[in-house]
Amino acid sequence: MNIGFIIFKVYKSQIPVIEQAIETAALMLGTDKSRGYCLEMICADFLAGACLDGNNPEILLRSISRYYKFLPSPQQEAFLSEVNQKAS
């Protein structure tokens, strides 16, 4: 397993917002997920929203694919059903 480190400085006033975002992501993703994983999903969500104006559909596709992999099987099936229905 390759582990990388990203270190950045934040102002003390930014810490509560960052902590709240990570805690909220953990609740949505499952509290067993690492803080790094939660941060990755926050970033993926941001990129997906930022790409809605058509700047880079590849980033949006990667974000959606990443989310899809972590859905429980019944939700994956429901998602595929909805996508197939709209494609028809």
C-alpha cells in the first residue's frame, strides 16, 4: 500500500468548518471510513459540482464512478435502473 502525505496550513478559524465537513462526510459514508477518505469524497463532490458547467466532463464521470463503487448493492442496482430508464 502506498501512503502519501499532504500537509497544508489552515487558520485556526478554518478548523471548525473543516472538522464539521469531515464529520458530516463520515456520517454519510459510514463512521468506519478514514478522515483521508472522507476528505477525498468532499473533494470529489466539489469537483463534480464544479464540472456541471461542462468544463471537464471526465472529472464529473470519475466522481460519479467513485461514488457508485461505494453504494450498497441495492442502491447500485437502483442507480443503474434509473440511468438505463433515462437512456431509453
